Amino acid sequence: GSATVVVTLVDRSTELAGTLRTASGGPSSDVVVIAFAADRKFWGPNARRVRSARPAADGAFSIKDLPPGDYLLAAVTDVDQDEWQAAEFLEKLSQAAIKISIADGEKKIQDLRIGG
């Protein structure tokens, strides 16, 4: 008889996904969702642990391939890339951010709401 070989490819990439809603409950598109390391030693320009995503029209966002670890997640309006990578900005953002941990290969769902 012939042997059957099954090859299983294990995808260990992470994903942080969710839906962003405004205070009125509708989606918001002029917003940037930022995930950044809880440990500030990982901050800095082009840091792998500081990533952003712009939500789609329905508010859905996804940030892929973050290294495993502890992160803070926040949403901001009217911010440019140079600004959100600055440590002072992340420091300010961290006060209102949601803490989240991502394990190797994990997909996390975390919805966000902005506005009062």
C-alpha cells in the first residue's frame, strides 16, 4: 500500500482585529488605531512593536504580525505617522489605552469605542 504524507504548515503570525465605533455607535473612518508595546523600551521610529491601522468604512481594523507580548491599544483622530511614533505622544496615549496581551500565533479580537 502507498503511504500518505500529511504536511501541516503552522502559521505563527499574530493578528489583532476588531471594530471601531464612535460614541453614536456608527463606524468612524478618519481614525487611526495604534497598537504599541506596553514596555516603552520597544518604542521608537519604525519599531516592530508600534503599529497602526486605518479602519475600513465599516469600522473593521486589523494589525498583523505583532511580536508576542503586552500591548496598549488606542484610537486617535487627525494624527500623522511621524507624530504617533514619538515617545511623548505614545506616553500620552498610554493613559487612555486598553491593555492587551498577544501570544505567539494568537488572533485577538478587541473592539474599540471612541468619543464620549
